[in-house]
Amino acid sequence: MKKFAVIDIGSNSVRLMFVADGKVLYKALNTTRLGEGIADKPLLKPEAIERSAVAVSDFYRKAKSEGAEKVLAFATAAVRSAENRQIFLDRVKELCGLTIEVISGEEEAEIGILGALGNRDGGVVDIGGASTEIVVKKDGVLTYKKSVNIGVVRLKDTCGREKVALENTAHKAAEEYGEIPLKEEIYAIGGTATTLAAQALGLETYSSEKVTGAVITAEEMQDLADRLLSMSVAEIAALPCMPKGRADVLTGGAVLFSVLMKKLGFARLIVSDRDNLEGYAIKKGLME
């Protein structure tokens, strides 16, 4: 049985995907908030570097102990935009010997749609912690891809949970995307999307099978945003299917999704639990 693992180092969380014989056995998550404060200054905080590096090292050792022949890791917006990124990369190397690939925003968009859609046409929007990617594929060719420096951690740091500030910031970001050459078959990936889908479905226990393929209309997304805005962080944290460390940033994510859908003309989003973890593995020739 061929086993390997991929680690995704995001701005809000570090994730592990463990694969055996081409099938995903499980995914694990540790919310470390590596991108904390990155909106104010392009520097990773020492405490964020340490807790994230330890999380990566722990996942690496877990994967190796379970028989992974290869462990690959990639980092996204928080690391690529940080002036002191090398300190983090060196710390991970020191802890477990792992070399991390820092990918661009365009590469992040490419692996996102590859993981969600494989060879199929369509579009993907991926709201992360520090950046949001939108990418469209038609007739097997990527016809649009853009990454904008906005995400749930940046929104929390700059706007808190203030509705007007969140909406204004989201509207400015939406303008950067211009005209998207696709209005239907838009998929949403990432932790914000899957958590919102679980809430929309009223799930008591998270199920990737139920979340994948779930449809959220623009009206339903606005309702979700309004509902979250009316709740405290403690109330959100107490909801079923709420990952640890997600409650204080989910409201901003819902508002951003809602604004993007209205501004860019997306009547609905189809949620997918398959994302850039799978896409990175496919790109590296480890999965189909």
C-alpha cells in the first residue's frame, strides 16, 4: 500500500491529508493563525511562527509514523506575503527536516480548481485566511485566475465583526476581480465554505459526503451572514460542526461570500470538500 501525506500551511490553519493507494483516508486540522496581524504589517509574529512550525512538525511525524513514504508541504498567502518568511521555513526545517514550497496566488488558484473539479470545466472561489482566489476553466483551459489579498484573518484584523466595515472592505475586493467569465457552476472550497455549508444544512456532525455538492444560494448566504452578525463569537463557537478557531473569523467569511456573490453575479455556490490539498497531490503526480 503506497502512502503519502500533504500538509497545507494556510493563514488560519495547518492541515494534513493522508492518502493510501490514491484514496484520502483522512484530513486533520490545527488552527494556528499563522497570518495573525499580517494585514497590519507584512511580518509573521514570533508566537505564530512557533505554534505553526510545531503543528507542521507534529503532522509530519504523525504521517511518517503511519507509514507515509513522502510528506509534501506547501504554504500560501501568509507565508508568501511575509518579509520574514524564511524564519518560519527555517524553523520547520529545524524541527522536522521538511522543506516547504511557497506557492503563488495563481498557483493556489490552479491547485484549488484541480482538486475540486479535476478535469471538469467550471469555476472555483476559495476564501482563505489572507487571500481569496477565483479561477475559471473552460474547454479544459484556464480562462481566468486571480488572487486578491483578502481573507477571513485579514478581515478580522482590520474590521473585527463590524458589518459596515466588513461589507465595504469586501466590496473593494470584489471590484479587483473585474468580470468573471462564468456565472454558473461556481464551486466554493476551503474551511470557510465547508463550515458555512454544514451550518446551512443543519448538520450535527460534519460529513464531507453531505457537504460536497451542497448548494448555497445568494439569498441563503446573505441569511447566514446576517445570522452570524447577530450572534456573539461564543454563541458561534457553540454551534455544531464549528471547528476550533473558526468562530471569530466565520462572520467575515460569510459577509465576503455574500458580497462576492452579489457583485460578481453568482446566483449560487456548489460546495466541495475536495480542494487544494487534493489539487497539490494531483499536480505532483501522486493522485489522479
